[in-house]
Amino acid sequence: MTSTDAGAAAPKPAKDPWELPDVSGLVVGVLGGTGDQGRGLAYRLARAGHKVIIGSRAAERAETAAEELGHGIVGLDNSGCARESDVVIVAVPWDGHAATLTALREELAGKLVVDCVNPLGFDKKGAYALVPEEGSAAEQAAALLPDSRVTAAFHHLSAVLLQDPAIEKIDTDVMVLGESRADCEIVQALAARIPGMRGVFAGRLRNAHQVESLVANLISVNRRYKAHAGIRLTDI
């Protein structure tokens, strides 16, 4: 060993990609929590032990939905939901996406925002992907919320399965995208709180469009086979 080798530090072992943070104490807000996808995510995360707040433009609608879902879920207007939550899931309809986030820019500053909105159109041939000017719904969210930490996840989940209390496990993978690996790991860990799910890092936000647009294919699959198909990634 040479004198220069003697002072060299041993290389650090690679981090286990499945070693994720403890997120059990996080308060999760769901904007659009009165819609099917939002209700389903709120229900599953509350059932997993999280304090969950659902938001709506009208506090009364959020309160009614929260009472129906149970599990200690709280209903507030969108502003209150954003302020009181540590992590905020955006599950609003695509046509209200930009307006909702623009109005909540101040309340969402500094927050971890998880966008699960799928820009889709529908015609007599079925569902098809729309391409937002920014490239994806997640990239639009990042542009509108410069002071927030935006990620993308929870796109490929069946609202029917999420809301069915008889279903204990939902065997599917959740693809998570974002600019910060640490933020993505928080979202991956949130997904893993739901029995049967795995959160899988899937790249940066610039790759969110194809993840969002894949939902159009899943809709076609589910209509053809009368199913509630999700995504499962192999060899990991």
C-alpha cells in the first residue's frame, strides 16, 4: 500500500434502493378528494394509519366525503387542506388542474406535491392522451408551483379497487418521478404503506408524459377485459 492509499477512505456501499424513509407520521392532503380517485387514495392512506385531509372547493362537500369515508379523515376547503398537510396529492380533474394550483401557490409553497392527474380526452374511439404545453400535468404543476417540491405518482390505480373496503391488498406498482431522489423516496414509501403496492423510482419529471398517457391504454384494457388492471414491473 502506498502512502497516498493509506489515507483513502473505503468506498461507501451502494444504498439499497428499497431502503425507504419512515413516513408514518406524515399528514397527507388530497386535493380533489371528493372525486373517485381522490376518495380512493384518501381512504387507503387513512386505512394505513395516516392522518388524511381531503380538500374541495367547497368545505361542505369535503366534510361530507370525509364522514362517508371514516377512518378519521378530515374535510376542509382546498386552502385549508394545502396548509394543514405535509404532503399534498393533486387528484383534481385535468380541466381544473391549472386553476386549482395557481390559486394555491402560496399555501403549497415548501410542500411536497404529488401530481397524479392524467390529461386525457375522450371520443367515440375511447380515451386518448393530451399533451399539455409544458409536456405533462406534472411539469405544468412544477411550472405553476416554483416554490413547491413536485413529484408525479399514483397514475395507474383503479378508483374502484381503491374504494372497495372488501379488498385488503392492491397488487400493483406505483411509478414515481421527480427531480429530487429524496422526495421520490418519500412518495415511494407512502405508496408502500398501502398493502400490495410498491413505489418504484421511474425518472425525472420530463418523463412524466408517457406515464400519464399510459392510462389511456389501461382504460382500453379494462374495457375490453372488464377488469381493473394496473402496472407491475418485472425483474426488480
